[in-house]
Amino acid sequence: MQGMPSASRIGHVVAVSARHPWAVLLLSILLAALALVYAARHFAMTTDTAELISTDQAWRQRELAYAAAFPQQSDRVVAVLDGATPELAEAGAARLAAALAQQPAHIRTVRRPDGGPFFDRYGLLFLPVEAVQATTEQLIRAQPFLGPLAADPSLRGVLTALSTVLAGVETGQATLGQVEPALRALATPIEAAVSGRPAFFSWRALFTGTAPTAQETRRLLILQPVMNYRDLQPGAAASAFIRQTARDLGLTPERGVTIRLTGPVPLADEEFASLQENAGLVSGAMTLALIGILWLAVRSARIVTAVLVATFLGLIVTAGAGLLATGRFNLISVAFIPLFVGLGIDFSIQFSVRALAERQMNPDLRAALAAAGRGIGGGLALAAASIAVGFFAFLPTTYLGVAELGLIAGIGMGIALVLSVTLLPALLVLMRPAADGRAEMGYPALAPMEAWLTRRRRGVLAGAAVVALASAALLPWVRFDFNPLHLRSPQVESMSTLADLTADPERTANTISVLVPSIPDAEALARRLQALPEVARTITLTSFIPAQQPEKLALIEDAAMLLGPTLEAQPSDPPSDADLRRALATTRDALRRAAGAAQGAPAAAARRLAEALDRLGTAAPAARAAATEALLPPLQTLLGQMRALLGAGPVTLETLPAELVADWRTADGRIRVEAAPRGDPNDNTVLHRFSAALQAIAPEATGPPISIQAAGGSIVTAFRQAALLSAGAIILLLALVLRRARDVLLTMLPVVLSGLLTFASCVLLDLPLNFANIIALPLLFGIGVAFNIYFVMAWRAGEHDLLQSSLTRAVVFSALTTATAFGALWLSSHPGTASMGRLLMLSLGWELLVTLVFRPALLARPADAA
């Protein structure tokens, strides 16, 4: 075997290691210690998913250029505030924004996309003329109530306003039925205050006569936190600070405000949290499975210990070598850990089982180890080289995350091989496992099955060919789920909040942006895009210049002339508690007079409120303070909003706030045009059509729908390229070593069959490939190649009855070890990790079936008959 260590050379290495076990052990510990020190001093980990794909891609360059043009849109946290009333939501958002803006050590920027001074003043202008007219008319009709409230913004003022309205009822200027909604609305918070329950009240709902919508009771803050990329959760500290600030401000569910965080930063942070959520369970299951299957394979606690020690030290050395080679780990390259364990354990099991088999014929431990090295060493070396070549095939691809994984895992295969034939024999000599022959190293019970497969060889191979063709026919239906959000736990706050937001098409984040040279270009492009059936709406800078301003401003000016003096009245001094009790009694009596002896809902509402006021007047002062707290802050918020909107004037590009303009115009004057998809913005098909339609008109467009599709395409292309490169390289390596085309074919056919069966099962079980489980494919490919090399090498050496041999035992237990250990990933609460566990279990199940059925029939003829 030119270019590969011969079996005799590996046997010599094993023999030397067995003669000098302490030296080998100390040298291995020293090497692991050096690797550990290096890893500790140079450890670096990037959690930035943007670094996983090469920036040479055109779409990535556009993405980076866009990010550079709008740096305020990167590293975002979206704080979603839901209030029991619109006033609570608005006041809470304003207070939280003001507080966070004063904390540059934690928060870099704070923006309010749906509120703030600009929208407070000019927001009414963005409504249709009919809506503006209806709103101003409602305000004018509320003037009798607003006057006393503005002059006396206190509980006494509320009672005075109500008494004034009731006086109109007594004189016939109004009916009790017209006042009934206000009576019922006021009774609820007053009753709650008397009973000591939380009370929330909306003056906006009272004046409009309609229940507030979810959009009215929700406010958003767009925050840029100070990130710490050395932490696995870079934004966790800032998110915790935001939540604590909200609690300090009293923005809690008990006080009518709920705050939730979503956006790129919390999504990434909470993904790590969900990965860690039951990591103890998964790790414990993996460890127990690993130890249990290892013990069943070798039936010796000492050998199990030796294998685990060799694997652990090899993992440390690989980590140090990986950091030396790549400089840092990324979200994908850390998967070298399960890859190394799965394949490294395979090498150790192959060697250990062969050594046990040799020892049954040769009681001398050192001699048995050397014989095992000569017998299995060539296969181990060729398997390690083939798997490493397969991993290195990812290096030329644009998927940097997997390219770095391939480099580290490829290096790890060399380390695993060396330790399997040096450290493992040395540990076995030092531990001296018993040779009492308790366990048969093969499967004699499979002799009838092997004989049947040999006799029915043609039929088995023909059946396998039919299955392979049928599986290949299903390949076009293998799905790749391009949406990375589908890999996240829907239970975590960031994901559930994002799902809640994206349920509203007006707030979807799956939009596409295009940068054009000027405002006329932006308006022209917006019109073209709006005409597409795939586009729901377009926005650009001039979208913030309201249409029909003269008509709307005339309506607002008319309302301002009538309401301005009322709203600008000088407020009176706050009332004393005695003043409140007198006002409560006066209004109570007015309500009872208005109700009189009448029946019906209006009279019942008046008596209910009268009873509540009576109880409030005789209650402790704390109850009246609670009623004041329920009614006055929302009133002040509403009065402030009214004063602001009645002061609206013309909106032009020059009057737009700089913060808003910066979101739509770059520093060099280019204008952004944004388009949103029509249909479900989370549906992959919708996003694909939306992206294709926009790019047909604006090839330079960028945004999450394009990035998600392009990233998925880049990853699939990378795996296709790597598959072709690795297959070609492995076939070339096998051809150079085995030197017979038939032997190469015999090695690769089972790999192809198990792969086809895996992909067909994905179709039939509706298990799509995704960004997480696709990482399992290199491990599965490596295991398949290794298993087949072991059998072909043994077959070439003249061994027969392979299904009954110790080799089959080693392969079966190696597959079971990997399947059981990594199948524990299925227990993860993280959907992406769980999908990886499912795919691993599925593929390794097919690998075992191919091992026990197809491969024996394939190798039924003697090697010299080939």
C-alpha cells in the first residue's frame, strides 16, 4: 500500500507502544497538557452567524454593503411592550426609551419606530381624510368632558366632569343612555380600587367608543445593545439590563405592562439557552449509552476505561490543534466534538475487539496487541485517511463554518488513528484486562444467515439494486428547509414574540430593501414593485410625507380652535382627601337622581357607579389613591397626545426627524426602498417567489428573504461540491491503495446504498434537511466509508465468514455506540439538535442493515475469484 502505513508497520508501532507503555502514556499526557494550555490561552469563539459563509458571495457583499450603509440596523433587540390600555403602552414605551437612552454603557441607540414626538404630533396625518374627520369630530364631541379634566386633571376633575354631564341629563340636554358607556367604564376601575385589585382604564377607548386593537395597545423599541462577542450569549447582559430597567420603572404585568424581547440578538442568545436547557440530560444519556455499549462490545471495564481515556486525551489534542489551525471556533466547527468522539470511538472499538480476538489465540497480551495492529492496522489507516480526505473536501467551499469543521475534524482523524495504535495499546498493557474468554468475539449464531445470503447472493444484490433505484427516484423530493427560525424552540420568549409580531403583516421582518441614487428613482422603483402580485406594500422616504395634507390640516385646525383653549387651561391645585370625599358624595347623589326609579341598563349602570363611589368615599385613603392612579396617568397621557396632534403642521422632507431619515437615506445620499411580501411572510414558497420577483427587477436587492434563500443555496452547493470532491478523492485514494477497480467499487457501493436509503427515508418521513442536521452528513459518510474499508481489507486478506467474525462485532457495536450516544440528541428541546439526532439514528439504522444483509452478499465471492 504505497503512501499508506502498511499493516506490518502499524503492528510494529503497536508492539513498541506495548513494550514502553509508561513512556507512551506520559508523552500523550504531556501532549494533551500542552494542547490544553494552548487552548486555554488562545480560546476564541465567534457566535456571529454572518461569519459562517464566505464574503466572496455576491449576495453577502450586498448584505455587508447594506449593513455598512445602515449601521444602526445591526445587532438589534426589539422590545415589545403590550399594555392593558393604549395609554399604558404609550407611557411605558416613552419612559423605558428615556431611561435606556441614558445608559450608553449598556445600550448604544434607542429608537421608537411607531411612536415618539414626530408620530405624536403628525401621526393623525397618515390616516385617510375620512378617519381624520371622524377623529376630530370625536374630540369635539368630548369637549364638555375634556374641559373639566384639563382644568383639573385629578380624580376630583373626573367627578366634576361626570357631574356636569349628569346635570345635562337632568335638564334634558342628554339622555342617560348616551352616558351609559362612560358610567360602565368608570365603575370597573373604581370597584377594583375599593377591592384592592389592579385597575386599568383607557380614556381613549371611552372617547372613541371602541375597544382598542392589539396594534393600539402595543409599542416597539428598537435597541442596539453593547455586545460581548467573547460570551456565548453576547447580548445576554444587555437583555438582562433592559428587563431590570423595565422592572425598576414599574413596567410589569401586575401594573398593566408586559415587556418581551426579540430580534436578532435575543434570538441568537436564547438559542444557546435552549441548547443548554437539557444539556445535562442529553450529555448524561450520551455518556451512559457510550459506556454501556462499549462494555457490551468488550465486556471489560478496564478496556472501556482505556478507550475513554484515549478518546478524552485525543479530544483535548484535537481542540488545541483546531485552534492552532483556524484561530477560533464557530457555531459549526464546534461539532468536531461529536465527530471526533463518534469516529475516534470507532477506531478504538475496532482495535480493542480485534485484540480480544487475537488474545483468545495468543495469551500473551503484548503479542496479541501487535497481532491486532498487523491485522486491523491497514484498515484503520486507510479508513482514517479516507475520512480525513472527505472532511478536507469542504475546505474549497464557500461555507466557511463547515470548511473549518472539515479542517479540524480531518486533523482529528489523524490524531484518533495515532492514539488508537499507540496510547490505547499502552493503556491496555498497563491495565492488563483479564483474558478469561467470557465473550465470544464473533457471532457464530449468524452462520445460517450468512450461508443463506451466500446462496441467495444474486437475489439479494438484485433486490438491493431495485431498492437503490427506488430511493434514487425519490431524491428530487428531498426538501431543504431554508428558514433558520424553524430550528429554534418556539417556546422561548424571543421566538414566541417574533411569531406574534409576524402574525401582523404590517410588522413582518421578512422585507427586502433596494438602494437607489435619488428620491425620484426611489419613487419610480416603489411604484414598479408595488405593481407586482408578490408585493403587499412598499415604503420609501417620501412615504413619510402624508398625502392630502391641506384637507387634513384644515380639519385639525378647526378642532384646535375649539379645543385649544380647553386643553391649554391652567390646571388647578391637587385636591385634598376631604375634597375628594365631597366630590365623591356629590357625584354619587347626581347618579342616583339621574337613575331615579327607572329600570333598564342605563339606570342600572348609574346605580352601580353610585354604589362604587359610595364605597370609595368610605374606604381608606389608599383606595382613593389607587383609583387616582388608575384614572389619572392615562388621562395625562391622552391629554398630552391631544395637545401634540392638534399642533400638527405641514410635513416636508426638511421637517422629518434626522433619526427617521437616517433609516431611509444613506450618508452618501442613496435612498432605500423597502418591499413586504404578500401572503404568509414565514412560508418558504412565498419568500422564494417574493425574492425572485424583486430580484428580477432589482438584482441588487437585499434582505432576510434573499439572505435565507441564498445562504441555503450556498450550503447545499457547498455540500454538493464537497460530496463530489470527497467521493473523487476517496475513490482515488482507494484506487491507489487497493489497486483494483472492483475492490474500490465494493467499498463504495454500500456507502451509496445506505446514503440513498437515508435520503429516501427523509422524503417518506417528511424529515427535511436543514442548517443543523446537514452537519450530521459528514459523520455518516465517514462512518460508512470506514466500515466498508474494514470489510474489504479483511476480505482481501483472505478472511472469510465475515458476518460471523470479530470484525462484524466491532462494526455493529461501533454503529450502536454512535447511534445510541448521538441519538440522545433527539432528547434535546432544541428543534435543530433534535433533528440531527433523528437523522443520525435513521442513517445508522440503514448502515447496520447494509452491514448485516447487503455487504455479506456483496463479498460472498472469494477475493482471488475477483
